[in-house]
Amino acid sequence: MSAALTVNVGYAAPRKGVPTSASFREWVEAALRGAKRRKATELSIRIVDAEEGRQLNRDYRGKDYATNVLSFPADLPPELKLPLIGDLVICAPVVAREAAEQGKLARNHWAHMTVHGVLHLLGYDHIEDDEAEAMEALETHILAGLGIDDPYTVPED
């Protein structure tokens, strides 16, 4: 990545099974490249437990359960020319559980959730079907560049 990148990773959950901050940086860089963002970028990633994940999802989305990743885009006044795009919150036990349930390598699912969250910070969404298709295609392309299979393909038994 040619532009400056700052990724701050905070751990508010046990680190066992959680990727290193270097891995998160690699995945953020891949997402930014895939989305063709060439400007300086700053974001924070907070790894949380199920209790904090549930509380944040309830408080900000009105859903009373822990989810895999929450994205909080920066809402800066236009006159502030800061590279901050926002914050990601990734719930470690949810990511671990989903990876096991879906038969995926945990590391690959962590990468997917990071890429997915970064794309949300950049304005991508999946509310409408056409938006979902575009976002999923971009995620799949980015992850393929990291050597990770299509996360939306259900493995056969």
C-alpha cells in the first residue's frame, strides 16, 4: 500500500485463537487495495468477548445478541481532513463459533470479517440485493488475493 495506513488493534477478550495485529493490518490493506482506496487511512479494531459484543449490538443496532463484526464509520465534519474511516468491533467467540459451524479455518473467517468490516467503513452495504451481490463479489475477490476460498460457498458434506 502506498498511502499511510494506521491500524490500531485493541484486545478486550482473551487472545487465544485471535490473530496478531500484523494479520489484521494485512487484511485491512487487502480490503483497501480491493476497494481502490489510495488515500491515507486510519482505523481501530477492537476484539471483544460475547458480553461486550452483545451490549454494543443491542445499543447500536437494537439486536440483543453478539454478532461477528460491527462497523462504526467515522462521522467527521467535512472541514476536518483526517484519514480516520472508523472503528471495527469483532467478537472473538462469535467468529470462532461461526468458523467451526461453517467448516472454515478460523484464520480465514477472521480475515473475511475484517475485510467485510472495512468495506462497511468505506460505504459498502448489503441491505439491497444488488448491493449485497456487489459487496460479496468484492469480498470474494479480495479474499482470493489472500489465498482464501469464497466465503459464501457452502462446503459439501
